[in-house]
Amino acid sequence: MNLGPLGVWYFLESLSAKDAAAAAQRIEALGYAALWIPEAVGRHAFAQSSWLLANTQRLIIATGIANIYARDPAATAAAQKTLAEQSGGRFLLGLGVSHRPMVENVRGHVYASPVKTMRSYLERMAKAPYMSVQPPEPPPTVLAALGPQMLRLSAKMTRGAHPYFTTPEHTAFARKELGQDAWLCVEQKVLLETDPAKARALGRAAAQIYLGLENYRNNWKAAATVSSTPPSPGATWRRSGSACTRTRTRVRRTSASSRSTPRACRCRTGRCSRRSLQGARASRLGTRDRPRVALRRRAAADTESPGAEERLQQRAVA
């Protein structure tokens, strides 16, 4: 499985099934290698993956992530192998323990020790019987991982990790914990917005949701980046700058999101951390663009560096 340098992490819940398939086809036509989809209280992650795989030819569909509390290990193992076999090896299973409110308040389960629970789940998946046609090769799994223990478990029992809502500094930390051989599939939020005030407002609105969840808050607190309480809508984020030596583009970043020109957006998600990333995904923060327009703008950003457009086109027809 070749995830390529960049993928797309996208909420498709506001689209009809027909429009979601069209969006996946558009992403494939633009040359991206993978589309990552979440699972929360909308569509079933595996049913949605099946639909998208059936309506594309080369695009990898990855769950980012499928909640282990939503189904037992045998059901997950069977779904993973079924989708991998049906698609010719284009399905990537991203698994995660989700969050306490989702598990206890929404699903009615007990949220147990994340690492211990995930380890047991993976062990039971490996032992689950599957009496059908096997996929062309063992299908890969990655884990939603932020802290060192889950990152190490990712490297030990799966192909790698899928960090979400983190900074580029966390990516360097994750690579150190994972080692050089594991996949590091990082979600990095980006904004195609040059106005600082608008960008920060959009960034705060997106961050407000996640900072109410203890897993993300604890990860940020461990990095000494945010306070112990979620910021108010008018709060000011700590900002820092980073320069990409390849493009000599100065980038201002706000929290976990990148805000600048299309060239700088590519710099933040691709060039700067190329040695650390495996199929990095850019997820779009709030924008008024329609999905097709947003994808076209995102592709323009990703192809602005010399030779990048040709590389994406080559992947699209390979």
C-alpha cells in the first residue's frame, strides 16, 4: 500500500451518498493517494468505506478512526478483511479508543484503560476466525495515538500511528517513539486563508470542540501548549513561527492549524516533515467554499512547488 506524500482527511457527513462518492472521485482525480473518514454519530465507518471503495478505482479509503467500542474485535477483523479483499487491498483500518463522552454517554459502555483495552482488542482481532476468501495481502492497521504508550503499541502491534489534532512538534516526538520503520500518518489542519483574524476565528471554532475532550487536552497540556481549561472564544492562542528552508517561506501557525498562503500550507504539511510523515493528511478547517471548490484550492496549494503537479498527475494515471 502506497499512501503517497499527502492525503485528504474529510468529513463527508453533510453530503448525500451520491455526493460523497463524487467527492471521493474528485479527490482521486486530483491525484491524492488516500481519503480518511471519521466515525462518530453519523454513517457506519465500514459501510461508508465500502461505498467509497466501490465508487473509486485507485483511491485508498482509510478510517480515521473506527471506534473499537462500536463493535467487537471479530466483527472488525471480518470487516477489514472483507473490504481489503473487495477493493484489491485499498482499505486501511484506523482504530481508536475514541473518547469517554462518546463511549459512555453515547454508546453506554465503560471507558477503560486505553492502552490495555486496545492491546486486548488487537489480540482478539488476530485470533478471530475468518472463513472466506482472504485479501491479496494482510490488510494494514494503524492506531489513533498521541501519548508514548499508545505510540509504542502502534509500532509493536500494527503498521503505525494516526495522530490527530497535534502540532508538527508532536510529529517529531511521535517519530522518535515509533522508530523509523512504522507508518506515521499525521492529520494536520490547514486553512487557505490569508487574513489573520479570520484564520484565528476559524481555528478557535474548530479547536473548541476538541479541547473539551480529555485525550486531546491532556496531550496539549503535556506539551505545555494550552492551559488546563478550554479557551474562551475570544482567547488568544500562543503563536510561534517556523521557517521551511526548502521554500524559504515564513509560516505563522496558530495552535494545531496552519494559516497562510497556499504555498505555505504545502510547506507545513509536506516539505518540512517529509522524513517523519507517511501519507500526511490535510483536513480542512471551516471555510465557506463548497466541497469541490475547497478540494480544487487544496490541490492548487499542494501542487504549487516545482514539479509537484506533475508528480500528482503521474500518480493519478498510474
